Amino acid sequence: MAGYLTTHVLDTARGAPAAGMSIILYRLSRDGRMEVARMVTNDDGRTDAPILPEGAFEPGEYELEFHAGAYLESLGVRSGAPRFLDVIPIRFGLSEAAHYHVPLLLSPFGYSTYRGS
């Protein structure tokens, strides 16, 4: 089995998937970070394809950037200026060829994540 990466974003304040959220995946190295993929969540709060597909999998350190502020703004959710949550970075390591699932549970004033399946 080759490795790959997926995500799922749920808006816990609305009790619904977070459709239309921009997500960027970066690979981290000593030289900085390199953009690997840029996607937008669909109506189910998922991306239409794996963020990191099997053919592009490499073990290493990565960062997912969830653009929560723009998503919340599109729904008319106001939280002051500057916004309490804007871009949410999640750094993690991929060590072996497996399915990695990094979901985001989001509300205007908090979030959580975990390694899903």
C-alpha cells in the first residue's frame, strides 16, 4: 500500500460540513516550506481527491493550512478585527506508507484535530 493524505472539515458551530474552505499543503524542510497542493473543500467538507495522492507520497514533515477566516467570513460570521481564528496551521509527520487522515473540527473560537482513519 502506498501512502496518501486526506482531510475532512466540519463546522461544529453549524453542525455541517465546511464547504468552500481553501486548504494548502506544504512539505517542510530545513530550507523552509514548499507548496505541494492547493484545494477547496466540497459540499461534504472533503477535497475531491487526496491532498497528497499515492504517487506523490514521501515520508517527512508537512503542514496543512486551513483558511478558516475566509470561510467564516463567507458565512457572515463576525468575530472582531483581527479575527480570532484566521489561518489554522497543523504540522504533522508522515513516517510510513499508510492512509493519513487529518480532519479539522472548527467553530469561530476554537478547533481540534486528530489522526483519523
